[in-house]
Amino acid sequence: MRAKSAISRAAKSSRKPVKGGKASAAKPKTGKLPEWNLTDLYSGIDAPEIARDLQQMDANCITFETDYKGKLAEGIARDDGGLWLAEAVRRYEAIDDLAGRLGSYAGLVHAGDSIDPVISKFYGDVSERLTAASLHLLFFALELNRIDDAVIERAMQTPELAHYRPWIEDLRKDKPYQLEDRVEQLFHEKSQSGYAAWNRLFDQTISSLRFKVGTKELAIEPTLNLLQDRAPEKRKAAAQALAKTFKDNERTFALITNTLAKDKEISDRWRGFQDVADSRHLNNRVEREVVDALVGSVRTAYPRLSHRYYSLKAGWFKKKKLAHWDRNAPLPFAATGTIAWPEAQKMVLTAYRGFSADMAAIAERFFTDRWIDAPVRPGKAPGAFSHPTTPSAHPYVLMNYQGKPRDVMTLAHELGHGVHQVLAAKNGALMAPTPLTLAETASVFGEMLTFKRLLSQTKNARQRQALLAGKVEDMINTVVRQIAFYSFERAVHTERKNGELTAERIGQIWLSVQGESLGPAIDIRPGYENFWMYIPHFIHSPFYVYAYAFGDCLVNSLYAVYENASEGFAERYLAMLAAGGTKHYSELLKPFGLDAKDPKFWDGGLSVIAGMIDELESMA
């Protein structure tokens, strides 16, 4: 529930980095890779400022509870009730910002090295302190939501409280699903020994796994990277290594999945959510029917998107079918070589600058001010993210950069998030966060800008074909694959209501949705049934994945408006990002003439992908 997540959000939202972590020497081909400087938050895990701020937070939370618990209804009824409540919200927001700084730092350090026992203890201790302190704040949202709508509305005529109207109105959407105060307290307090502990177990387990590829023992990130290697024998060896290690650990991952699905089912049942994904839809502030329309449109489009593309790709490799480990194989006519970090930086910033000098200036700070951590390191979290931290600081980007074209697109993606987070920070800790559906819009738009820039500069027909095919693959991974992930989660969580699922059963569900989405041109070989195990979103943010498809399809439509727009599009776009969480997505899309509730909206976005496949077929 958003109502109770304000103080603990930062501790849970990142998938977890350290100044002074175990850095590996950068590979010469990529150039020297940057490591972030977390001293803008704290100088180190032993910094005395951390102990000071934890004590300050504890004191602030207790004082806040003493001053306001049981008094909101009486206080808002005063002649100056609006001003009185505005001061309470302001103090609540200040506590949230401080907690965000502490929780973000602990999460980022942990992402940098999740297998170091000292760092793991630090992360766990800070998370526990945040949860304990936030117990003193639980009453505020619950009590606020028990006040009559008319009384709240009258108080919000005061300008100081009207400033917080978007947050208050957003908060009140949770009202039907709130529980009695002591039950909320129990749920909140037990989260540390419940789902948060299982999340931490997943992180530590996945980071410590090793995969034997040939004579080397590799961590998960470089092993997954081999699935994009030009040598077919390396792709096969990596897939087989993944399959073997996943098989050896299937009981652990099945237990984590079953436990978290049951934990969510209990919470949903107590709160009164009807569908397994309704709590995510509420958190995203998006209607269930809109998501259902998106999912339906994408699944209907599988044959004209992924099925058709993979058939085309198999032909490029002179095969009727591709083994599943060849799905992301580099195209035979694609350029070889590694893209060095300075070149990747130049590519993305040039594309951003071509759209908006202001946008590029914000993105450039991530490089100049060391807000990016790019090297692959033992124990480092796999994948990539941009963590917003807290409005009084700035975001940080984590990557595992290895010089692939996809890594450049990942950089463009995460910087899109980062720019969005910087622009939205002015709204303060309560109203800066953006629902996931729109949060992915900025990142995917950043990717599209970079892709279009590169495409316009590519004159060689073969390289243009490779670039176009790479973009289609990325869009299929973002749209088709994520909707297949969503279908997988729905099936697992629905079936879990009737009892535990074995690893074998979870694997059967995985193969079913993957087979449907990938189509007949992908030959799914033994071992792939356990590839569900490493997807972190299933663990950290159930049903998060449809936000990627939402964002991609929305950006396709948004970019079409941009290409046909007169002056002023960039200003309108940056204003949309700067709104943060102060407006509903439907209101933010109005200036662009877009309506996600229109049944034809999603088909329009999917047609952009289909059109690119048409062009690839004509090239063939």
C-alpha cells in the first residue's frame, strides 16, 4: 500500500552499491568505466552522520506521533485547520526525505556488493531501523483517510495544504483497502522477517551463484552476456551452464517464489483485492481494464510480431528454427567490435542534445558528477537501474557495461529514468515518485531518441538492417517478452492459491507462456524450463513487468506525435516529466492528443513494431 510505504520506500525500491567496493580492472576494449561516488549521500558505511541521522529520524518519528496521533480530526476542524494539517504533512515529508537518504544509501551499497557480509549486515540493520521508525508514522495516512471527504476538501482551500492536493487525493484511493491500525502495524513490522527477508535471500543467492562455462566459473551477468556472443558454441555453453546451476538451485528458488506468492495472497485477501494484480494496478494508478486491453492486444499481435521476426531471423542464420540460446544472437551481418564507454556516452548525449539541450545537460551530469557505476564486479547486482534516492540528493545509475550495442541502449534507457527523476524532484519526497507506467515512458523515449539518431546516420544498407533488427529485438523483449512475463506471474499467483507449486510445475507454466510468445521459429531445448528463476522483478515487484510494455507502446505513439509536431514538443515533454506524481497519466497525455483508454491506442503502438518488421522483410 502506498499509504504506508513513504518512509520505507527507499529501503525497498532499489535492487540494491559501494564507494570502495571490490572493483575489477576495466576491460581495455570498453575503456575505463566509471564507478559512482556515493559521498553525496554518506562518506561510507561507518560514517558518523549515518548514526546521527538514524537517531534524528527516530526522534522525529516519535515526536511526530506524539504531536498528531489521534488529533487529526480535531485539528482539521480548527479555524486554521488547513494550515495546521499542511504543517503536519510538511513534517511528514521531511522525515520521508531523511529516510530516503538513509535507505537509498544502504540499498545502493548493497547493490554494489550483495555478498559481502559486512555490507549485508549494514543493509539489513538500516532496513530494520527504517521499518521500526516508520511504525510511529503508520497512523498518519490511516487517520487522514478516515476524515470525511467534505472536511478534507474544505481544508484544502488553504493554499499551503492545496499544494499537497495530488498526494492527499492519491492517498485516499487506498482508503477501501486499509485495515485496522494494529493490523497495519503488524503487517508493516513483520515485513522485515517476511517478504523483505525473502527478497534479500534472492539477491544474495543470485549474486553468489557461479556458472561453469568451459574452464571458467562465471557470475550470472557475464554468463547471460555470453548469450549475445558471436560464437554459437559460447552461446550454447552459457545456456547449458545456466540450466545446470538453476537446476541445482531449483528448490531454493521455488521456495522463495511460493513463499512470496503466498505472502502476497494473504495481504490481498485481507485488504479485499479481487484480482492477483489489482494491488499493482492501484499502485500504478492505472485501471485494470486498460492493462487488460494492453495484454490482449499484445497477445493477439504475437504472430505478426515475435513469431514473424524470429522466423525472419532464423532465415538469416540459414535455419528453419533457432535454439532458444540463439534468440538474442548477434546478426551475421552486424558490425563486430566493442563500443568503448566514451563512444557510448557521446552517442547518447548527442541524441539527447538533438532533442533538447536541457535534457542533455541533465544527462551529462551523470557522467561529470560520477552518478554512474558501470563495471561488472563480483557480487554486484545484475542488470541495470536508475535509483531516484531522494529529492534533496540526486539519482544514481547502475549498469553492467560490456560494450554491446544493447548496453548503449541500456545507458540511454537508464539516463531517461535519471532525467525524469531529476526533473520530478522539485515536487518533493511525497509527489516526486511516478507510477511505473509513466516511469518507463521517459526511459523508452530516451532509447528511441538514441536509436533514431543512429539510424539516420547509418548509410550502409547492411548496417542499417542490423540496427533496425536490433531495435525490433529490443522492442520485442520490452513488449512481447514482458507481457509473457506478466502472463506467467498471473498463472503462478493464481495457481498458488490452491497450494504450493513444485519447481517442475513452475517450469511447465514458464514453457507454456514462452512457447506462446516466441512462436514456432524458436526451438526451446531442455534446461530452459528453469530460466524463470533469475528474473528479479518477479521477486521485488510482482506484476511490475507490464509497465515496460505500457511504456514502449505509449512511446511509439508519443514519438509519432513528436515526428509530426510543430515547435514546442520538447517543452511539453519535459513538463510532463517534471510533473512527477502530481497528475494522472491520462491528464499528462492530453497535451499530446493521446488516450490510453481508446481500444485502438495499443494497436497503434504495436503497428510501429510491425512496420519495422515489414521493412526488414522488404530488405530480405
